Amino acid sequence: MIGGIVSEVLRRLNPTLETRRRLYALSRNRCAFPKCPQCVIDLEGRHIANICHIEGAKVGSERFNPAQTNESRRAFENLILLCPTHHSVTNDVDRYTVTALQDMKANHERLAYESPSLWNEEIRFLDRSLDAEWQQPENLGQLDLSYCEEPFFTHAHCLIERIAQLPQLTRSLYAHALIHAIAGDLYLCVGLLELEQRLGQPYSVMEGHFGILEKANLVTAWEAWEEDRHGLHVLGRRYCLRGLDREDCGIYFLYLVHKRFSANPSVLIDLIENLNFTLLDL
């Protein structure tokens, strides 16, 4: 508690997809350091730049500001795209102050409005190249672990890794499916009719993503005529979320995540869409 105000737990949060899109769109595919010719994405779609914090993301990092919130640290205004060389160069906090980096960012991004670039030709690489930074949770302390033994944690981490490998838009659909799933006895099912209405998207738009989820063994499709052995009362075609193991540890992990965050969907979406799995920790 600081000055009578309860302070939030310091967490390093990954930037949202919208923030990353904006950073890359205004970069003109160049490092923001003055006169640096280095691309941030090469012709093969490889992400070769760093999303850097102007005011540091954690205690002890360059230009860390304890007065910032977790959200302001990952905000667009606090991030700058730099090649690895200039990421290291700007660690000199005496020369590269907060104001100096803010000016560098502003001057670089202003050019995107003054001169058209070929960036639109490369924007198709965004979803495949920006999701590499993530880390496993350390303790899963946000979940009720009363009945969990060691295999649970092993399978939970395997499931998290599989989710992290999904394309971002597929993860987004997966997050919404988890939010709106009906929970049974170690089963989580979502009806397509309800999902179409809630998301405002027809199945034809979602079909490819569900195909990716099925290939990843993260969902199983059930037809309406199949016997509903679990009493979930989901109308029409539905998908059941599943774990990767035969002991049901993975599905129990999803059940606990659903139980903890379904009433706070924005956190669950941040967790899965932006790979902020540390939100599961205390």
C-alpha cells in the first residue's frame, strides 16, 4: 500500500495485438533509430527487431518508472521498435533518456504519415511473427489448486505451450469459446449458434480456425444428433474443448481457468490472445 492506495502487483504484460499492429504499421519496416537502415521484418517474414520499452518493464530495467501502471508500461506510447544493435545502444540511460527516446519514436513515426511506404505489402506477416515473446506461469496461484497433484502442472504447461503456438486470430476464437463454454463434469462445450450470435460472425468465417484447433487437438466437434451424455444442453452443432492427456488434467486446468475468469472475460482474452499467461500467477 502506498499513501493509502493499494498498489497493483508488478507484471510484465505483452503488448496487445492492436498496439503491435500500430507499432509495425508506423515503423515503415525500419528500426526507429535515426538513419538506421535495418528492417524490422525481412522478406521471409522473420521478425528481426525488438519491441522495446521506453520506460522499463520491470524493476532494475532501464528508465523504470515505479509510478507507471502495468497497462501504461505496455501502452503504444511507451514502446519503440529497434533493431537488436540499437536496442543495446539505447541502454545508455544517460544519453538516451525517456525524453530522447520519446522524441526518437515521434520523429520516426511521423515519417509514416509524410511519405507512403511499401509496408502494406508486408503486413501479411504480422500475425505469424509477433507472438514469440511469452513465458509460462510460475505458480498458477489464481486458480483453485486444492485437488491438484504434480501431473496437473505438467499437463497444464503442455497445454499452455500448445495454445501459444496457435495463430493469434485462432487464439482469439479459442478465448471466446472458453468464455462462453457451458461447463459440465470435466467438459466444456460451446454451441456454434450461440457463438455466431455473440461474435457476430458466421461459421464460414470461424470454420478455418476451428479446423486449426481440431488439428492441434484442442477441440472436438460433436454433431447435434449425437447423444448428449453429459447433460450440457447445447443446441445444434457444438465443439468441446479438450486437454492433451488421458488423465483429464488438461481439461481440468481449462475448467479452473473458465471458473476463475469467465466473469472477467477481458482478463481471459488478454491471457490467451496476448500470451500473458503470468496473469495466472499470484
